[in-house]
Amino acid sequence: MQEIKTEKFSWIDFQEPNADDVLRIQKRFKLHPLVVEEFSTPTLRPKAAEYDNCVYLAIHIPLYDSENKTTYPGELDIVICENTLITSHDVEIYQLNDFFNELKKSKKKREVYMQQSPGALLRYLLEMLLESCFPRLDHISRKLDNIEREIFAQHEKEMVFEISLVKRDILNFRRTMKPQRSVFESLTQEHKYIEKELRPYFQDLIGTNIRIWNMLESAKETIESLESTNNSLLSNQLDMTMKVLTIFSAVMLPMTVYSNILAMSADIPFGKDPNAFWIHLSIMLALSLITITFFKARKWL
């Protein structure tokens, strides 16, 4: 557990809280049992609730798993008391950790972010977490540009797996962000420990969340279009391959029939002629030429 104290209020942050941490926080701030339960168990959906002596929030931050190349939600539990902001998370949220350490080291930054109230610090914290989504969205956009270039550089087969990875990343990102808006909207309502003057700022956070969602929608439509284009090109390649094989089989068919007829005949025409091989070969080639001419006349070639 880490804590930053100022004359106005304190910020307590702890990662992977154990039973002793939760018990200590409960006794110190006399938290409602439901809040304690939320600290101890994962919250699958974003949540906002007001109790007698605190406001509880549960949000999910989109984090990136570089090993599996996908986005996953990191839960962040937030409690706002009269003179304290409490944050708890089971996984490392690097954006929050960096922000906390900057405030802890810099007195000037504490004077900027921690001279009003826990509600004001919450606004800065949420704004920072939302803004951290834009570099990830820019990274997705660059991936989409690269996939587009590779598709039209005739690397369609290699892009099938890459498209799947980006689609999964966008899907998980959307799944994390979509439910958050209801929490931000709840912060614009009247709460005991969130000042009325902060409501326009939380309203602005809703706008930021909408911008992120719109970018995700655009990325989703783009990757679906690229997948459709890639599948069309792959299908066209397969059709061309099948067409070549079919034409080759059709050209070879008269030659095969002719050779089988000769094999069934006991007395092969020109069998005693010293040039019999070349005569029969010429007949086969002539049959193939006739077949090709017929295909071209019907515009099948």
C-alpha cells in the first residue's frame, strides 16, 4: 500500500490487496461491507454506487498484452471519502502507477493535482486514463495501414492471421470501453463527495469516451472491409488456379482418350511405320490445338 498526503487530503493506492490490506482500510475509514466485498472480488461490469460515508466506482482500463497481442480489461476500484481517494487494482496499471509516482516525487505536481479535493483528483485521474487510450488507438491505426499495404502487395495469405489478431484486439478494446459511459454519466449527477463545480469536467470525460468509441467503430469497419477485400483476393487467386488446372485437364483429355483407344486396339495404325511415334504424337498435339481453339472461340480462355 502506498499513500500520498497533503494538507487537503490523501491518496491511497494498493495493488493486489490482501485480506489484511482490506481489513485495515475498512477499520480506518469504516467502509460499507459491500464496498469491502467489491475490493475482495472481481467486478465484471463498471459500477457506481453511493454510500453513507463514501462513493464507490469500478471501471475497467484497456491494457495491452504484448505476448498475446491483444487488449484486456484491468479493473480499477475507486473509493472517494471525505478527505481521501482510495484506488485498488489486481493487475499493474502502468498509467496509474506512473501518475502516482510523479505526484509522490514532485511537490509542484502535488500542488497542481492535489490542492482541491478527492473529487478533483479523480477527474484528473480519469482524464489521464482515457487520454492514454489514444496512443493505443493510433497503434491500431498504423497496423491497419500496414495490413492494407501488404494486402495490395500480394501478401494476402500472410495477412489472414494478422487481420485476425487486429480484429480480436479491436473487439476486446470495444468490450472494455463500451460499458464505461454509464459510470461517467453517473459522475455528472449529485454526489456527496463530488463537488457540483466538477460536473462540467466529468461531462467532458463523456465526450472523450465517445471520441474513443467512434475511433473504435471506425477501426472495426476498416478491419472488416480489409478482411473482405483480402478474402476476395484470395478467392480470386483460388479461382484462377482452379481455372488453369481445369483448362490443363481439358486440353489433356483428348490426348488421353486417343492414347487409350490405341491401347485397346490390337493392330495399332501406323504400327509398323518407323515414324509411328511422331505421327501419333502429332495427332495428339493437333487434338489439343483443336481443343484450345474451341475454348477460345467460346471465350472460355
